[in-house]
Amino acid sequence: MAIVKRRDLDYVVITLLVGSSIYVFITGLIADAMGLHHFGFHSQVGYLWVALAVTHLIQTWARVKAFVRNRFRERSDKIFPTQKLTQPLETVKPTEQSTSSQPFTLPHKGRRNLLLFILAIATGIGFERFVTPQKSIGPGEANQDIGLLYHRWSQPGYGETIATILNWGQQPALYKTYPNSQIIELPSVELSDPSSITTLDLATTITQRRSRRRYNTQSRLSLKQLSQLLFLAQGITWDEREFRTVPSSGALYPLEIYPVVHRVDGLEPGLYHHAVEKHQLELVKAGDLRQPLIKAGLNQDFLGEAQVCFVVSGIFQRTRWKYHERTYRYVLMEAGHLGQNLYLAATALGLGVCGIGAFFDDPLNELLGIDGEDEAALYLVTVGEVT
Ligand SMILES: Cc1cc2nc3c(=O)[nH]c(=O)nc-3n(C[C@H](O)[C@H](O)[C@H](O)COP(=O)(O)O)c2cc1C
């Protein structure tokens, strides 16, 4: 049953090999550039590539064997010149299977090779389907903890990653600014001499850290203390490029800090924004915001008793354009890092501090003037002198 000539089939295999090599190379570059450690569209074609390579080797096996044998004989002739070839080179013919003009009829061995080939592809698909976690929500899962579903859904390495690549959108600006606001310069922080900020050593600071909720409602923070707190929270610490005191996935820095000032020397009470690039404050809204803040914070009175409450928000697109479904995880992790920076900075400066996660989102976002979607409040941290 002559269907395809062996050589024709080999051309098809070689063409597919070259095509899949280019594809694997390009998707490998994409996966590397975007940190997609398991990239379905890359690995599946990788398996196909291996299958094609094995097929190619099987088809040309007779020629490969003859080539290797000839080479070996040439070498052994040089090493042992007296030894005679038992068979002249020209007479080493490819076996019947390699005869190019011979029609390919899928003999017994051929069928086994085809089976191997299909098995290789099936392994690739099987790995993708069963070994990597799946995103779809199965029946009965819709009532589960949505956080758990998100956690599973946001695991990396899905084949459809490439399909959503066009929806990842643009990278937004790294800095948020309030162009028409009143600007307050913050006292600069001496980067070259960190001991000018605090002399408390790290281990003591960590072990002394505690959440404190009883603040002295009479005392005030100095502008210098506020400047130090903001700088240590996420100030810019140049290296070979911009880095900050806080770690950030891809150094994309999605977080903003809004100090709600109750009692700080030289500042009228109100909502401020930390313009991190120039280490300045921008006055967003002047006024006594203690009551709306306490209300948004589930009536936790100490929110209005501390000298300042830092509201940390996240601009998700800053991370999303690169990390897509991992974004929410990363932004929350980073808010935790920043919160810990504030905890340690306040402790080292001899101030009380408390992180607050319990708040009503809508009123808090409204207070900040953000929409809660593109940018949302994530964490509150009160700081002040304690009683
Ligand atoms: C994410 C997070 C959210 C928190 N939310 C609140 C809160 O809403 N109100 C509060 O009084 N304390 C809050 N805390 C502080 C914890 O109650 C405190 O860390 C815990 O009691 C351990 O005490 P310690 O921080 O002094 O070691 C929060 C802490 C974290 C890390």
C-alpha cells in the first residue's frame, strides 16, 4: 500500500522541525522576558519538537548508522593502517528502509514509530492538562471561598496566557501626582548616614515592635519624623537604577501612601499624598478627617487618636501589565512589606504603630478620592506617640 515516499515524509518532518524550533525559540524568549516559568504554548510545542526529532532520527536511522560506521572505519584505518577494511566504503549501503525512492508503506516497525510519535504528543498535552493546575471553576465550586478560587486560578503556567496577552494593557506612569495641589517639601533624609535616622539596631527594633493603640492625643509629630517614616516606608534608594526601601515585584512599585494628618508640626490637618519621586507632600484635602476615617475603619477610635494614619493604596495596572493574574497576590504582598517597614521605622523612632486591615472599602476609597478598582485602599497604619 504505497501512500507516501519515505523521503517526502522526511521533508515534511524536517519542515515541521524547523518551524517548531523557531516557535519554541520565540515562545522561550517571551516566557523568559515575562517570567512565565511554565508556559503551556511553549512546552506543548517543545514536546512536539522532541517527537519530530525522534521521528526524524528513526526515518534516517539507517543513514545515520552507515555514516557513523564509515567514520569509525576511517578513524580506525588511520590508527591501525595495516588493518584492512572488510568491506569497501562504497559498498556500505543504506538499508532497504532508507532508499529514497522506495514508497513508504507503514510496515510493522513504522506503525510502532507512529505510535511513539502520537504518544509523545499525548504526553505533552497530558502534562499540560493534568500536571499543571487548571483555571476553570468546576461544578459546585462557585460557592467556595472566592479567595481560594482566586488563589488556584492565579497559579502561573496556563496555555491560554498567550491568548490574553493583548488584554494586559499599557504600563501606567510610575508616579501619581496632584498637579494643582499645594506642595510641602519634606526634610531630606540622610541616606549616606542611616544612623542619623535612628541608632536602634535591627534586632532590637524587631523584637520591640508591637501593635500600639493608645496614643497621646495631645502630642504632635515633627515634620522630620513624618519625613523619616515616609522615606523608610518606600523612599527611593538609588542603585544602578531606581529602587526603593520596599521590595516590589519587577520593581514596578504599585503602592501609594496617603498620610491622613491629625497632628503634625507645620502641617494643617487633612489628607496628603506622598509624592515619592521628589519626596514631597501634596495636599489633597484640608480639614479634620478623624471622624470619617474612624467610621471607614469600623469605628476603631485610635484611627483618630494617632498623630497620623498612613493609608496605603495599590494601582493594580502598574503590576498587571506584566504579571496579569498574579497581580493581586503581588500587590497585597507588597503592601505587607511596606506596612512592616512602617512598623519597624516607627518602633526605631520610639513611636507607637498599628496596622489595620479591618475597614469599609467604599467610604475609605471615597475619602481618598480613588475609585476602588484601578486604585484601591489596601492597608492602614497608625503612628504616634503612645501614652
Ligand atoms: C493584616 C493585618 C491587619 C490588622 N488589622 C487590625 C485591625 O483592624 N485592628 C487592630 O486593632 N489591629 C489590627 N492588626 C494588628 C494585629 O491585631 C496585631 O498585629 C496582632 O494582635 C499581633 O500583635 P503585635 O503586632 O503587637 O505583635 C492587624 C495586623 C495585620 C498584620
